[in-house]
Amino acid sequence: MRPPDHGDDVPGKKSTTRAEAASRPRAAAAAMPRWLPRAITLFWVIGLLLIAAVSFLGLVQDIITLVVIALFASFAIEPAVNWLADRGWKRGLSTGLILLALFLGGLGLVGSMIPLIVDQLRDLIRRLPEWLDQISVYSERWFGVEISQGGILDDISNYEDALKQVAANVAGNILGIAGALLGAIFQLLTIALFTFYFVAEGPKIRRGLCSMLPRERQVEVLRVFDIAIEKTGGYLYSRLLMAAISGVTTFVVLLVLGVPFAVPLAVWQGLLSQFIPVVGTYIAMALPLLIAGLEGGGTDALILVIFFALYQQVENYVLTPKISARTMSLHPVVTIISAIIGARLGGAIGAFLALPAAAIIQATASTYIRRHEVVEDELTEIEEHPPEE
């Protein structure tokens, strides 16, 4: 006979069944950890803050774009302001003078060219029917498509109602066009204001930023600013100088060949060839070649092709190394990728600013990358070029 278990009959102690004893481990395992509610709350708080931040950035995206443009503009004109400040000029006065000179210079250039361009565009429109007839000969011979003045007028008459509707819409949206123009002026003034502030108060801004950093970080931040000013200013000045050389030489050649519209074509060639990365030269030369071929025949077009080919060699191997090699030494692949990314992010302005931005990033990164001696091998052998005289 089993002796009685007196533990079950102890007064004041609750009896425990086997089912209850077996359920205790499962209940303990199913209990929620103390950190889980806090983690869930933190997850939702961070998610809501990220959504709010993205929404806020979407609302202020335009002003951020203007500030970035002004920042690059300040980098571009600061060398000139520093030059005046070193000679006793007040920094604010120097900045205002440089901005005023740029505005008056641009206004004067546009104002002086508008009458000439308008006259030559009027002559261009007058000669357009004759050129259409010339083009029609080749288009009909090669593609079986006839292009003539009469056909174009017939097509215009067929779409007369649609053109009237478009004209009515344009007239009805005159307030919208005026608003867009005022918006563009406001954006330019905003850029000018931020640019003035970034340059005139540049030392104070950098001093305030450095005051929040330890000494070794201050040196790195100032080095980045120095690189940005050097690269952006060098890029702008070198591009403007190269555009002037390209435009003047193109104008002289067009004038000698007797090609009409020499001034607007030269301006087109100079600006597009220098401010559109890599492919700008080939895009720019298409229009002068077309006009020369239509006006002077194949001989003038052939001479112009030879000139562009020779000038491109001179620019690549003589002018560019001397003018812009130390300011914008970017590999062509890096240039193309930077321009594509910049255009994707900010359109034409983004593509324009992408090159100095890439140069700043490359120059900054190169100061922190440790270089090692390269193993000599067939895969690393580089063709040697004779030194330039």
C-alpha cells in the first residue's frame, strides 16, 4: 500500500492538477516580451517621421533646387570676389559688383544680338521655301517623300481649324504665360539673393559650421570647400573661354565661306559645343553644316567638315590641356554618366551642374584614397605617348 501524500493535504496550499502544471510552460512561452510593444511603437513612429520628411521634401523641392543652383553659382564667382577682397574691397560690395557685372554683361550681349539675329531669322524664313525645294529633290530620290512649299501650305490649310483652336487656347492662357514669366523672374531673383548671401557671408557661414566640429574635422570641411570653389570656378571660366574661342573661329570660317547667319550659327556652335557634355560638339555642328550645304553646295559643307575635324583635334590636344585640364580632369565615361544622372535628377540644369559636382566628388575622394604600386602585367600596360612640347 502507497503511503498517503501529505503534501497534497497541507493546509493553506492549493492543490495543482497535472493539466495546470502542463499548461504553465505554454503560457510562459506565449507571454509577450517586454521590449516588443516598445519596438512596435518605435517602428511606427519612425515610419511616420519618414513619411512626413518625404512629404516635406516634396513641398520644398523647388526651393532646394534654387539653393543648390545658388550654391554652385557662389562657388563659381567666389574666386573673383576673393580677388577684389584681397585688394581692399568690402566683401559685400565686391559680391554685388560681380553679380551686377554679370547681369549687365548678359543683358548687353542679348540686347546687342537680338536685332542681328532677328534680321537673319527674317532672311532665313524668306529663303526657307527655296531650301525646302532643294531638300525635296533628295528626299524624293532617296525616300520617295516629296517636301515642297505647296504641300506644306496644303497641310497647314487642312489643320486650319486645329491651329485656330491652339491660337485661341494660347490667347486664353495669356495670364498663365505672364504668371510663368513672373515665376521665372522670381526664381532668378531668388538664386541671385542666395548667391549673394553665400558669397558675401561665406567666411561667416564656414566659421559657424566649423565651430560645431572638432579641429581635425574642420580641416576636412575647409578642404572640401576649397576644392568646390576651385573646381566650379575653373569649370565655368574655362568653358566660357573655350566657348568664346570656338564661336569666334567658327564665325571667321563661316564669314570666309560666305555662309549666311554667321553670328547666330557661331553662338550656337560655341555654347552647345562647350556646355553640352561629350556630344555637344557633334550636335552643334549639324546646323552650320546643313545651312552651308543648302546655301553653298557640297563644297562649302566639305570645307566646314574639315574645319570642324581639325578644330576638334586642336581643342582636344592643345586648348583643353592648357585651359581646363587642371580644373575639370574627368574621364569621358564619368562625364557621360554624371550628365545622365544630373539630367535625370534636375533636367538641363542638373546636367549642367553634374560635371562640377562630379569633379568635386572625384577630387575630394582622391584625397582619402590610398594608392599602391601597381603590378606590371599585360593587363595593366598603358601605351606611352611622347611628352608635349
